[in-house]
Amino acid sequence: MARIKRRVPMHSPRCFLSRVGLTSKPGLLPWCATKPPGWSQLFLGSACEGNFTGMIAKKRQRGQKSQKKPSHVGPLDGSWQERLADVVTPLWRLSYEEQLKPVINGYRNKSTFSVNRGPDGNPKTVGYYLGTWRDRSIVCVWSNHLKNIPEKHNQVAQYYEVFLRQSPMEPCLLFHEGGYWRELIVRTNSRGHMMAIITFHPQELRQEELSVQKEAVKKFFTSGPGAVCDLTSLYFQESTMMHCSHQQSPYQLLFGEPHLYEDLLGLKIRISPDAFFQINTAGAEVLYRTVGELSGVNSNTILLDICCGTGVIGLSLAQYASQVLGIELVEQAVQNARTAAFNGITNCEFHAGRAEKILPQLLKSKEDGQFIVAVVNPARAGLHYQVVQAIRNCRAIRTLIFVSCKPHGETTRNIIELCCPPDSAKKLLGEPFVLRKAVSVDLFPHTLDCELVLLLAR
């Protein structure tokens, strides 16, 4: 599969990084500006000249020119569709003709649809938000014109809207205002199997009343109008908060298969309703191959996969490592990762819980001279400080791969903490890491986001 890349003029910062040797791989984005004083060589090594947040600013400036502030109400016409496209996929007007592409359009394998008032004022509209809560300008707009969402996902959203409009139960727009029906999540795999998850606020309903609503939505999607969606499974979650984990409020299977299965890098990956899985499957293969190439894992190393999700990185590299240790917060994702038996893999061990609690103890048991390669792929909030401390202070970790879809903000703080000189006050005692390479993989065509893989070594 060809790597995703964009054309860049020779005078651009991206070409500069290629010339100075920061990466030999295609797809690099421009991470450069001015070196921080004092410890720049520790942070960036001799290969990079710059502040690695520069690309995000340039990419955002490129897309912001087309963005418009939406009005609160009005007819659902082309202007509303263009406004939503400008927010969700700001680069949708730019041509991808000269880009090598595994998948460019309809690539999302997971879509989350909201329920709120549409431009015509109907509160039972299913789509994507425009506006802000602070300004009370929220409008929910249909998303069937967005380039990154599959037609099948939009079809389920449209039929969910049909169901809502014939239901006597009101939608839950704001928790303190009551209402019941909430968001819809649709997940698909490369075989076309589709899982839908409906979130419902139970308010004060009795169990028998809840059963009536569950039966109604089940009947709609199995034998009613929604049957044309051909769902593989339908889940229902009673949630009194913005987001609930399976432990807080279990996902209830109304019909169908409990899991989706995805084929990735020769592996069979099991996906539960709330498990993290990269939203661009074809792009994820490019991403995980890049991680494997940079990691240098061999039979003498232990691979430590922190924030491992369904365990794809560890499982894909298990054949090259002596052992794989994975840590993940979401219990269902860990259960998915433990299905390594599907793939004949026996040297993987996955732990469920908070990385800041599990990692320090796990590393203590490995301080016997074994070489550890660590991979971290945290959420947008970045790594917990105790995780950074544990990695920094473990002498056995000589190579660290940091994967981030939001390289600015908290990720910048994490990298500084990993690469700064030893600081006893902050309990950062180990030898600092040095940033050796940065490789970008565009998992999110038509948007301002890009996945970045950083190789740090010491």
C-alpha cells in the first residue's frame, strides 16, 4: 500500500526537514521554527531546526480562510451544507488528484451523530453540530454531503431521525431540560458489517417503560423501515452523563453480533462498542507499519504498548519481540486485545487499568537488563505525568515511539518532559531522550488533522 503524501514546494519547511535528514520517509509535514535555548540539542538532536508545532498552525491557517460563522436558524439549503463541510472537513475544496491514496473519501469506520434542532427548528434532527453552546447558536445539520463519512453511516442516521420523529418520546437536548433520545454511533468494518449504538437518557422511567422503548427501536431496525440499513448489531446504552463507559452503564445488545471483526496487517481484530480503533482502517495499516519500522523491535527486546486500545500495535509486532506488554484503560478493549489466540500469538500480556497505576509496578519487574521499546498512543489529553516519570526514569527504555493526532498542546508538554535535562524537583532523573525522527501519516483527509509518529532515543 502506498503511503499518503502531499506535494510540497521545494522552498517549504517540509522539504527543509527532508534535506537535513529528520526523516527519510514520504509524507513528512513541516515541523520547524526556532530552537528553544539551553537544551535544544537534547530535545531535537542535530537533525532538526525547530519548533515542531509549526505545521499545525500552517495547516489550520490554510483551512480557516473558508470557514464561516453559521447563523442560528434558516432553511436547509446548500449554504448550510457548505458551512458544515467547512467545519468538519475544511480542506474539502482542495484536490487530491496528485496524492497517493489508500482511501480518501468515506474513510471513517466510526461516526458519531448528534440530536438537536435543525435549521428549520425541528428538535429531532440527526447530524453534526454547527455553532457553540456558549453562544446558544447550536444547529444540527445533516451530514450526507461530507466527504469523510460513508454513505452507510449517513443512511443509519437518516433512519434514526425517521424513528425519532415518529416516537412519542422527546429528545434529550440538554440534561436539565429532560428528554430521552440522544446520540447515535455507527461503526463499520472493511467487510461492510455495521454496528449501531443508541444513547438514551432514562430520566425517571421504570424498567418496563424502558423495555417498551428498547423494543420499539429494535423493531424499527429489524422489521420496520430501518431494516434497509441491514445492521449487523444494535446496542442501547442508558446514560445519565455526557459519556459513560461500559462499566458505568453497560451496553445492552438489542440484536445481532456482539462484536465487529476487522482484518488488519494479517490479524483478526475484535472491536467492542466503546473500544478505541483508528477511524481510517487503510491509513492505520500505514501508521502501524511506520511504528514497526521505527521501533527496531527484535527478539532481544520487550515491546511495551501504553494506551494500547485493542492491542493492534503489540499484536502486529509480537512475532519480532521477545514479549509484548500492553496497558489500556478501557476494559472491553483489553478483552478484545486478549483475543490474541485468534492469531496464534502467545507472547502478549495485556493489563486493564490506568497506566499511571500499572506502569511503575510493571517496569520494576523488568529492571533486569532487558531492553525495552516503548510505544505510547495517548488520547488528546496526553500522557499522565506519572507515566512520563516512569518512562523517563526506566533505564531499560532506550527507544520510545510517541504517536499523536494532536502534536501541539499536551503532547508538546510531554515531549519537553521526556527530553529536558534531569530535574530532581520534578522527579525526572533518567537520561533525557532525543528526538531523532518525525514521520506524519495523514489518516484524516479533507481535515486539518494529521497523525504524527515521533522516534525518541537515548
